[in-house]
Amino acid sequence: MKTASRVLGTAFFSCGFEVQDAPRYGAERRGAPTFAYVRASQKPIQERGVIRNPDLVIVGDDTLPAVPAAGVMHGVGAQTVMLIHSRDDADSWRHRLNLAGPVIVLPTNGDVAADTDLPFVGCVSAGAAARLTGVISREALMAAVAKELEPLGDRAVRENERRALAAYEDMEAHEGVVREARDIRAEEYEAPDWIHLAPEEAKISAPAIHAAATSEHVETGAWRTARPVVDEARCNRCWWICSTYCPESAIAVSPEGRPEIDYDHCKGCMICVAICPSHAIAAVPEEATPREELESR
């Protein structure tokens, strides 16, 4: 994605835009998710830092939407276009993540890239994104690829140009789908509603559970010290994430896409709390649960 941002930023600049492009790194370890961002405007850019409300999100690895540290879903709104490299189709991702905006899948032929193709994902993404914006020409894209990859040698440049141009052509039907959102006015700003988790004593947060042979008839919910509770107002109905990552399959999904937690078998691992992109699931101490609810179980 760093390569994609550099190529896309250079292409925008050559087309007369003011540009910012920069990578951002998380944990310094192999395999950790990284991302980069690009701002482009025909007016001076006064804002700095991470883009909070993106018009286009490019996902190079389809395992990342469920990883909170990757930030794929942060700030995604009705105007946001999602471009994702995946073997699954656009309707599947739109349904999984409950996205209101357009979803476009690469590669368009449905073939999953082999490991040898992974080094080209950056330029493929940049080529597709250039066409989606509707303001970058083929010539500007090719010149940007050549400039940014020149140190890698002529052979690498030619192959990346070929793949970037192929992605550019594949996006012809979606040309101009990315639109610049209106500026956010200061009087409309709402501060984030942060979730504060108070530290617990070790005897509460580090239980020792040694029993085995858990089954449907054993109510493992009695092991909990805290329970996950869904805030309906925050929930985006992106059912696929919490229901898939629950290790006990204790989260079912209603026909309306609402997560329903089986408290008889939820062990309180709080994985759902950690991975929920919209922070709609909170950890509530078990002793804070109304007594009548506990007695009815």
C-alpha cells in the first residue's frame, strides 16, 4: 500500500493536484498490517494527519476488515467506495460489512493472485484507483509508475506498468465513481465517544479454568466474570465479524443482521469486544447484571 500511495500521489500531482501521500506503520513486526493514505485537491490542503472520512478505501488483503488494528472500517460512510482484493464477490462483502457505498472487487476475473503476484498488488491498486477517480490519465499513471519504481530496474518497471494499466482498463465501467465529499465544518464536529475499560484485579481477569469436554448441555456461561453486551445504537449490523470470530459459536445472527449472544454458553473471552469495528460491544461485569436475570437462567 505504500507503493500504491506513492504512485497514486505522483499521478495526481502530475495532473495538477495538490497532494499529500504518506505511509503509516503499526507494530514493527513482519506480517503486521500497514496502511498509507493520499489526499488530493485542486485547492491548498490545510489538513494533516490520517484521513478520518475516506472517499476511497483500498484493501490489499481481504483478511484485514476483521482486524481492528488495520482500521479498514474507520470512518467509512455512505459515500465511501471500497476496493478490495478478494476471491469473494462484491455482494458478499457488502452484506458482511453492511456497507452502504459501492464495493468493487479485484481482480475482476475472480482469479486469486498467486504468491508471485503479491509484489504487484500496489501498482494494481494504484491503477484501479486512478481510473475510479476519473481525473488521472493513462499517461500520468504510467509516468508515475516509472518514476516511483525506477530504482528497481527497467524489467520491474515494465511489468508493473503492464499490470497497473490492465487494472486501469478493468475499471472503465466504474470511472469517476469516487467523488470528493464535502468539507466537514467545525460546528458539525462531534468528539469520539471513547470506551473506557477500567483495570480489574488479577483474581477477576485471570481465571483458571481446567474443566474439559464442554458440550451443549454444559452451561459454560457460568465461567464468565464479564459479559459482552451489544449497544444497538452503535451496531452496524456487520454480522460476519463478531459471529465468525466467536470461538464458541455463541453469537448467532437474526434475519435482520442483529447479533444475538447465547449467554448460556458465552465464556466471556471478550474477543467480540476487541474485534468489533464500531465498538458496539461492551464488557459489563457479571455482578452488574440484574439479579432477576441471573436467577431466571
